Amino acid sequence: MQFVALFSFLSSIVGPLVAKVLTALGVGLVTYTGLTLVLDQARDAIVANISASGAAYVALFGLAKVDVAINIVLGAITARATLAGIDKASGSVTKLGSVGKGG
């Protein structure tokens, strides 16, 4: 008798939990794939535009470490998108220090 109650309790919890986990994994996979595709295309476009410049400009960009700056910006975009996804999934709000506060 106790096993029937336990089984009905677990089956009423496990079904919706599995559905929610699979939905979250599906949305996460689609978001990750889309974000990766967009960032790869953006990186390719930036590299193509920089490479189309003259050799002197490319050398100057190399000395100025423009490639490092581009990777930092794209990494920041990825981090922000990840935090936004975690906030949506958990329902909490993640703060990044005093970014955007006016004084």
C-alpha cells in the first residue's frame, strides 16, 4: 500500500520534471548553436574586412593588438548572452558590478 502511494507521488513529479529538463536542454542547444553561428560569422566578416586592408594597415592592426581587442569584445558578448540565459532559466538576476550606473 505504501509503495503505491510512493509510486504515484514519484510519477506525478517525474513526468513534469523530465519535460521541463528536456525543454530547457532543447532551448539551450538551439541558443548555443545560433549564438555560435552568429559569432563565427561576425568574426569571419571582421577578419575578411581587416584582411582586405593594405599590408601596412594589417601590420599596424597587429602592432595595436586589434585581434586581441576583437576577441575580448566577442568573448564579452558570449559571456553576457550566457548570463542572460542563466537568468532566464533560474529566474534570478545576475548583476555585473556597477556597469551602467550613472554615478
